[in-house]
Amino acid sequence: MSKYLEIPNSALTPMCLRKEADAYMLEELRKYLVDFHDNPDGSSKGKEAELIQMLMNASGQRLRMYGTAREYVENLKIFRNFSSSHIYFNTDVDSYQTNPIMYHSTKNKEYIMKSDLFPILQNITIRNSPDFTFEFISLIAYFLKTQEEKLNGKLEFVRFDAKILEEIEKEYKLEYRKSRLDAKNTEKLMGEMSRMNFTQWINKIKSLAPNIWKNEWREQRLRNTLGSSLNTLPTPTRFMFVSALYLAVHPAFKALQKIIDKRSKLFSVGLNNNNRNPPTVRVFEDGNLKFMMKSELFGAISMESEDENDVFHTIDMKEVLQKYGKSNIEFLRHPIRRTKHRAVPIRGPGSVESSNDFFILAVDALFEFLKDIIIGAKIFQNDDFSRFSEVFKDLEQFFMPELTEPYFIRIRAIEKMKEMMMKITENDMETSEKDVRNVNSDGFSVENLKDELKFLGLTKTFPEIEEFSENVFSKMKKLKKGRVLTTSDMYDAVEMCQINCVMKRVPNLQKVLHNQKGCSRIPGLHCEGCKTSDLQKSIKNLKISETSECLICCNEINSKDTSMKCPLCKKRFHSNCALNWLKEHKQCPTCNGNLQEIIIDS
């Protein structure tokens, strides 16, 4: 089924990749790339590392904390892959870039989010338009995104049926042929186009679907791309290019509109909940934890829930089954996914209209907030920590020390937290904060780490910070990817040493970390809430114990069974189940990651 789910290479653009790369990096680093516009030509497929390297060079090597260009790309491929990502990355004027996500229910049925059906229509259109141009792909995407907007950002799922997609493709081909202009009308159009100027050409194309131009940036993008293409052609032949574009787009719009109108239950808001189409609720899986957003669950079973703003509470899967049963609800597995530096955003249960409507777990929000102020703002260099004490107390509106169940925080709320911290320093005299220095080609030692902490002025703020360097350095050595520790590892080590000091000074923040199962992510942390080191190891290693569940057949995996593990989400499957799955799929059944590099463990 990859032919419907995989975005064609021709639709992948360097401009979108740039926006995704910007979203992944710290805010303070983006200012060094404001004037960078030298994106590679054509599709971004296969050029990802090239573009990231160009960004690294343009930043004056300030992106060193992310490792090599290839490492940045590896993390970005995970980070960008989530439903409605085009809303989060603000790529409204671009084609769909992210493969639709398959969701697997606890009953092993396949579901897809309604909004992900529109990228599939884009894929079908491109597959059946061999002579497409970039302008054609853009216009198709604008049309489909306008149709998607009619969903009003609602979170709705439908059963995934491969046969229906095959039928849709056949209908598209048929309707496209029926809607093409005949020879007489084609000749008439060519005559009209030959007498038009550039602005009239733009207006003629806009007339094919007037509703898609409410976003003024779309017209500007069309003007830019079409103008660039026409400038490469002799003036007398330019009208022919525009005519060909019109002749291709006109029947495509007609065919797509008929398909959408015919299958309103798939492409419109509202799906009657009955025995055939029960309500759906996402079950988030993080290690051994399974939980769901309360507001999403209550909405599915027609119960009122308290309005939530920046914090969304959860309820454990076992509690849900005990209270409400599962006969009338389809539970969809949704793994929590993380890269080295960021957690993958999750769209909220309500309407999604902007990047403000995405969430991550509180434990991930805590780490991202700390990275922002430690590595991004560098607020602890040569400073008095005590003046931040009151702010950390105020942050308990987000980081709740008494809450033991997992909960979600709106990603944009992290910016609010950072602003609260920065207000303390806004009247300070301007100082030149220091960057972590480059590591030598033979790596660095624990003594080098201690020297770096002194160089950055952190021993003034945290006199005890060197005490954590041994444990942190040991962890860095175990996790290193290459032969030696790199500058990227030094950034991580400096960050972890500071986090240890912060946790020591803010007990309630350490309590949040413990209750949200994040202690093991900080090497050297002496957590009062962790009873034994064995508990830390069990959380840290996330290895299969006596039993686990295969997410393909939904049966247990015994410790003696041969199993396979997804390299991205670390979920395991029976070997036979995984091999059979791979015959028809390329993606992991839980995280949609590439399973071609699956690891076999016996």
C-alpha cells in the first residue's frame, strides 16, 4: 500500500525541509539563518544532508550541538512525521510533505485520520499525471488543503480500506479523462492565452478554483514559481506553458471534487457513530504505560469534561476498561516518539488550526524547557541562581509536583515558561555568553569537561557542578555513536551537569521528574523518589522482560521467542509476524518508521 501512503519525491521541497529544520532547532539559533535563502533546486529527496550542511555553514557552525548534518537529518525524519504536521510547520503554501499515518487499534484494525486522506489524494493525482510540473503539484495541494479546511480541524478517524483507495484511483482516471477539454475548446483556450499578459494568466488559473486563494501567500508563491519557470522560456512560447498547466489542472480539480463529493463520509466533518463506525480514542503508549487524554475520551462517550488550556490530563487504560469497558470504543495505538533533542508533537483532541494546538508529555516539555534556558538562553552562566527561585515556584502551574499520572502540555506554553525566566534577566547589563568550544579530533576527557564548565562560568553559579561530571562523562562514553566523543556530546554533558544542579536546588521539579518517569534520563541524578537503582535500570533500558505484547498479532512475546525490534520506537514483534507484515508494508505498525533496517533479536 506504499504507493498511496508515500509522498512522491517530486512533491518534497527544500523550502519545507528548511521550515522543519528551523522548528527543530533552538529559537536562539534561527536568527543566524534569517538571511539564508540558498535552497537547493528541485526535490529535497536525497539532498537533505546537503541542505542541513548549508544551514550549518551559514550559522557559523552554531548548530554543532546537533552533531553532523546526517545526524540532524536522522532526527528530523522522526520529528517531522506526525499527523497534521503541515499545520505545525506552517507549510500551507507547499504540497503535503509527510506520509499519512496508519493507526492500529487494539483489535488490530487499521485506521487513518480523515485529514490524512487528502495527502493520499495528492499522491494519486501525481501518480496519474506523468507530465506534471512544480506549479501543477502546488495547485493540487492548494485545492486539497482548502478541502481539508472544511473539516474545521476536527480529530476524526475512519477505517482504512485499501480497496476504496483503488476504487478512488480508478474513478480519478475516469473523471480526469471525461473532464479534459476537447480539441475545439483546447484550441480556443490556446488562442486566449496567446493574447494574455502575465497577470491575466494568473487570474485565468485562479478562476479554476476561486476559494483556494483566500490565503494571499498562495498567489504570491504561484506568481514566483510560474514567473521563474516562464523566464527560462522564449517569450513567444510562454503562453503554451501556461496553457498546458491550465489544461492539466482543470480536469484534475473536476475529478477530485467529484470524488470528495461522492464520499462525503470520508472527506467531511461528522461520522455517524454506530456499530459499524464506533467512536475512536487514541491510546498513548510510552514504554509500559498506556493512557489517553481525558477530554478526548469523554468527548467520544458524550460526557462533559472540564475545559483545559495548556495542560491536558490523562487516564490510565486499565482504569478506562474498568469504568467504561471497550465494546463501544475503538482504541487506536499512538506511540510516544522522541528524537535526541525533541519530542514528536501530538495534535490535541479539539480543533487544530495552528501550531498552538499541539502537545507533548509534561516530562518532555520539562526537558525542552531546560534545554531552552540552559543551552539556548544560557541564563546560568556567571549568575546567581537564587533569583530564579520564585519563577520556578510559578512554573508549578505547568509542572505539577503532586500529579503522578502522565499529562500533556501545550508546546507553545514552553515559550511562556521561558519568557517568565527571561523577565528576571531583562534589566541585566549586556554580557557576552559563551558557547561550548569545539572538541579536539581525539575527543574529550572528564577533565576537559570540568575545564569547559569553568570556562562557561558555571562553577560560579553551581559550585558543586564538577561533582556530577564523572557520572555524566561515563554516560556520554556509553552512548557515543562514533569512535570518540564529539562537540555534540560536550553540549549534552554540559547540559546534563546543569540539570543535575537545578534538580538539587528545586526539589519540586525533581519530584515532577520522578512522578513523570524521567529520572533515568539524567545521568548522576540522586532522586529521592527512586527506591532502588534496579527501578532506574528497568526504566532506562526498556528491554523486554518476561513477557511483552506483539503489536501485530496482539499476543504475548515470551522471553524465549525470537522477536524483531523497530529501530525507531523500540517496539517488538514476533519474527514471523514482522516478516509477514514486511511483505505488504514498509512502515512500523506503531510508529510508521522505516522497517527495512529492522533489528533481529533472538
